[in-house]
Amino acid sequence: MLGSDTRRNRLLKSALALSLGGLLVAAIALALTISQYRDTNRDRNDFATVGTLSEAMVEMFRFQQALTSLRLGEGATLEVDVRNAYRSVKRAFDRLAHGPARAIFDDGFGPIGTVEELADAIGRLAPVLEHLDDPAAIAAAGQRFDALTPSIFNIVGTTNRRAATLNAQYADNLKLLQRSFVGVVVCIMVLAGYMIALLWRQNTLLGGAHVALSRLAGNLAETTTQLEEAHAALEGANAELTDQNRLLQHRESDARIQSARFAAALENMREGLTLFDSDGRLVVCNRRFAAMYGFKDPDPVPGTDVKVMIEHYVANGICDAEAGLHLSEFTLNGEAETVYLKLADGRFFEVHRQPLPEGGWVSTHEDITERRRTQAQLEFLARHDGLTGLPNRSSLTSFMANGLETIRSTGGCLGVISFDLDRFKQVNDLHGHAAGDELLREVARRALRVCGPRGLAARFGGDEFAIAVCPVEDESALRAMATRLIAELSEPYRVSGTMVEIGTSVGIAIAPDHGLDPQTLIRRADTALYEAKAAGRRLYSVFDFGMDQRLLERRALEADLKKALAQDKLELRYQPIVDIETQRIVAAEALLRWNHPDFGWVSPETFVPIAEESGLIVPLGEWVLRAACREAATWPTEISLSVNLSAAQLKSQGLVPTIVRALASTGLAARRLELEMTETVLFEENVALDVMNTLRTLGVRFSLDDFGTGYSSLSYLRRFRFDQIKIDKSFLRDGSDRPDGEAILHAIGGLGRTLGIETVAEGIETPAELAVVRAAGCVYGQGYLFGKPMPPQDLAARLLDQGTSELSTGPDGEIDAHGDLVMRPVREAIARAG
């Protein structure tokens, strides 16, 4: 069907093309016919020229007649009529000679020269016609015009003949044109009818095609809808694919990043890592693993069997055959496990195996050599002293626990010796911490020699040591060991190129008599040590159960001392210092006393060590300074106050503000305050000298007590300008009995005079001793010969009896309305202290 329609369409198109071709030919023929008609019409223009010529002839005869009538005088012819006729003739001949009619003459229709001559001749008549009133002129015009008559008739005849010929040709051409035109019209009409039929057929076919196209359009619309739906679905799928592609790109990028990170992490791991498949073949390993096991060139490549790798370990001496076998058994085991591998070069590896769900395993290899070494060192340090290498308290406790278990089952005794070093802090401060450490190490070596193979020497910290011995025969064996220990540790030491001497005090406890657990035994040995130190230096003491009671009493005494300080229950006594020559009191030393409500007067030798151990010495010293300054402010202005200063006070940050407040609140002149200190207070020299220099700027004076009994009293006199030195009473005792003692007294007195430092001799009790110190050149003296420590009111009475002068204003201050001295340096110090 479709092929038939196609053929019909082709035939119709061919017929239409032929019809159009015929119409085109007919149109061309019609155009030619019209062209011929136009030519015929052009020929008819010749007839118009003939008519124009005839009109010119008529006008010429009319002019000739008017001219003749004017010449003959006939009728009523006027000159104006002649002139009008002339103008008409002239116009007619001008059109013939110069207008469109000229073309006929040019084509050979007639003699154009004759026409031009006529027109020219008629033109020359114009001047003549201006004189029509002259008969001669009229006659001349008539003559001239008559001369033209033959030429005019010749043109007329020629023109008529041409007109006859043209008329015949025109009639023939017109007939031919009519036939041609009719033929062309008929052809056109036939072709038009045929084309109409073809167009009708084409219309019919187009209608059918339209119906078919309509159906196709419907189908196409449905198809378009389907295509649109498909396109929408395709766009959705494309968008989804785009999203998936973007997601895949992100995942791929993340995978690359993760892969790079994994590779970086793998190659920068501190541990070696290997991954094996289920057949035991290497999948991947990092460089750390290759370096750990000596793979150099090439590294183990993927696919290498694990057995081959272990054979490499053994063959290259990385581990022995036994370790290689152990590693093989571990590697081929299917369970997660960790083993520790010791290599031939002493390294330790921790190897961990983790099986994978799909088969194969991951193993990590970590070099733990340093960790094990550090752990061993830490374990050693956890149980030993880092400085001396001795076991520490924990090790000693373990040793004692094991020994106590032994004596419970087998009998025997366990002994504990607790000891510390006498004067160690002075040596440490004087020679430096490095020297102190060297001394402690030497003490440890000597203690090891004493304790023997059955004992364990330990350091608890600082200068505290202990020795445990198990088994030990009895208490006498421990006493003998304590005696050897005291003797051994009392031998001189050479530290930092200097010879130093220290001593030790020892406390002894024994199991099972004094306890059956380590802590109790150590505590009771410490209690015995306190007893030995209280009894003197370089002694030992064996624990007895009365010591616990005494320790409890010591703790109770400490608590009571705190309470007494808080409740202001302490008292001061003042011992005079006199001028040896005049026997007049020049100063008084403030001495602390404590009247216990239950025990009565407690000796300073008892409670001062308790205060130093508990830290109460600093607040006690502040109380003494405030109370003594307050009392001394009531004395005559030439009487000075001497106050002892402890090492703890000198190291305290609050010493300078305490003294400034005490002076300011009491009005005591700073020059009347003298601080006494022993050289042990000055061991921390930098701190001490800074504080002392600050106080000296206020005017406070300083006295070096117990001069000559320490290590380097002379060196301190060079480092700091003391105002006074107090000679220890031991030299006075020796000076009475031995010549060298008296010589030392004379030397110290001379030293004081040379350096411009006042000298005070302590402990003068008899006139003979007074004579010795006077002969030695000492300026001041102190002792029972001049007065024991006395209450403040007794001292005030003594001062009144010796008839001292009235209070007076000194150069450093002024007296206020209440008689208190307020000094300018104190005010300045308060301002500086804020």
C-alpha cells in the first residue's frame, strides 16, 4: 500500500512537472505573440505619422489660403489669422522634423531632408510675417511658400503609399496574431484543466496523506509521550548515575587518600608488620619489618613462603635454630597469640599473631629491647635508691617479711638497725649537694661492708639508713654490729678534695622481742634512734617499750608547746653582757623559757629540738623578737638587745618583715638590736648573706656565736662584716687548764682588735676566768659571774642600780609623747616592704 501510494505520488509529480513545463512553453509562446503584437503596434505608429503629415498639410493649405486671402484682400482675413495659421503650420512641421514621427523618415519611409527643408523654410517665414502690412512682404512669403508646394506634394504621395503598404502588412500580422493567440490560449486552457485534474488528484492524495499523517501524528504524539517519559526516566537514571559516579569518585578519592594514609602509616610504624595469606605466603610487609630482620637487598617480596623467611632468620644468624623452630610453631598456629623472641644479638622482639576471618594472618613485630631494659631499670629503681644503689624501704620491708616468715618456722632472730648521719646537713650545705651525694655513696659502701652477707643495707631517703640482718644470733651481735657501724662511719671522708668528718647515731630493734611485722620493727628502731640522739652523738640505743611512752610524751610536749605559743604562755629571761673593764651592763641576751603547767620548767635543750623538728621554731622566733623588742624599748637607750637566730628563721621569707614590724611597733632603734647566729646558720650562704645585708641597711647588728668551734669561722668573717664575735666557753675552760687554750683566747682577742670587731667571752663563772679573758683582750663578758638569766623586772632593777643615764634622743630617731623611739630607718624599711 505504501509502495503504491509512493508510485502514484511520483506519477502525479511527473505529470505536474510536465504540465508546468507545458504552461511554461505556452507562456513563452504567449510572450512571443505579445512581442509581435507590440511590433505591429509600432508599425501602426507610421500611420500616426501619416496622420501627422496630413494634419501638417491641412494646416499648410489653411495658412496658404489665409496668406492668399490677405494678399488679395479678400474677405475679412486679418493678419492675426495669418499668424495663427503660421504658428499651426510651424508646429506641425516641427513635430514631423523633430518629434516621434521623425523615426519613420529615418527608417526610409520618406525623405526626411524634404521635411526638414520645409520646416526650415516655414521657420524663415517668421520675419516676413512680422510685416504683413507690407504687400511686398506678403507676396514674398507667398512666393516662398509656393516654391515648397512640389516638395510637399511629393512627401504626401510618398506618405500615402507607405500608409497603404503598412495597412496591408498590419492586416496580415493581425490575422497571424489572432491565430497564434487563440492557439496559445487553448493550450493554456488545456494545460490548466489538466493541472486542475492533477491538483484535484493531488488534493485527494494529500487528504489521504493528511489522514495518514494525522494517524501518524497521533501515534507520534503517543510515541513522543512515551519518549518523554522514557527521557524523564533516562534523565532520572542519568542523574542517579551521575550521583553514583560522583559518589564513586569521592569513594575513589577517599580510597586513594586512605591508601596513601595506609601506606604512610605502614611505612612509618614503629613496629614491623606482615600479612600472610591462607597458604602462608607473604602479601605485604613494611620497611620496618625488613630492617628488623636483616632483609637488605632485596626485601622480602610478596609471595615468599613464611618458612623461607624463617630460614632466612636462622641462616643469617638473626636467631638460633631453637628460636626459629619456636617461631615456626607460633606462626603456623591458628590462634591469636603473642610470643617474646630473643635474638642472637640480644634484642627482644614481641611478636603478635592475629588470624584473619578469610584465612591467613597479620603479625606485628615490636622491638622491646629498650622497654625491657627500661622496665628492668624501673623495677630496680622501684626497689632501690637511685643515688647509692642500695635497696629502698620497700625492698627492706620485703626482705624483713621473708626473714620473719623464716624465724617463725625455724626460730632465730631478725635484727633492724636504724641510723642517720650527724652533721650531714652542714657538710651538704657547706660543700654543696654534689659533695653531699658523694658522701652518701661512700656511707652506703661502708654500710655494706658492715652488714655482711646475711644483712641488707637500705637507704630511706636523705641521710636515713637501715640495716636488716637475718638470721642474727642475739642482741649482743646487733650491739657489736652497731659499734662497728659507728666506728666505720665516723672515719674521715674525702669528698670533692676535702676531708670531712661526720658521725652517726644508731637505734636497734630485734624480732621477735620487739615485734613480728616489718613496719613495727622499723618504727621501734627509729624510736631507739631518737633516744640515742637525745643522749648524745655517736651512740646506739636498743629499743625498750618505755621508749614508746617517751615518744608519746615527746609528741604530747610538741602539742603543748604549740598551745603555749598560741596562748602566749612562754616567757623570756635576760642574761646581762657587761663591759669587762667597767663591769657595767651594756646589753642583755633574750633567752626563751617555758613553764609547763604539769611538768614545770622545761629545759630549752628539751623543747628547742622539738620545735626545730616540728617547724615551730619559726613562729617561736617571731614571738621572741616581738616580745624582746617590746621589753628592750623600756631600757635605757645605750643598752642593746641580743636575740638568737635559728637557721630556719634565716631561711624564712618572713624574717625581714617580722623584724621591721617588731621595731616599728615597739619603737626600738635598729642599732640596739643584735642578732646572734652560729656558723651552721650560715651554711646556705647566698640566702643568709642576702637577708643579713638587707637587715644591715636598717642598722641591725650581727654577732657570730660559738666562734672557733665550726669549720670555717674565719671565712665567714671575710664574707660578712660581723659587729661582734662570741668566743665559745670551751676555750675558756681550756684556757684555765691548758696553755694552748689561753693562746687561742689571746689569738681571738687580737683578731677582734685587728678587724675592729667586738669580742665577747661566754661562760665566765669565776674571777680567775675573768682574769684570763681580760688578759686575752676581750672587751665584753657574759656568764654566771655577772648574772644568770633573769626576769625582765630584775634586769630593770639592775639597770636602775648601776645608775645609767636618762632616755635621750639619738641621731637616728626621736622620742614620741609616750617615750617610744621611732626611727627613720625603720620607717623607710616599712615603706620599702610595702
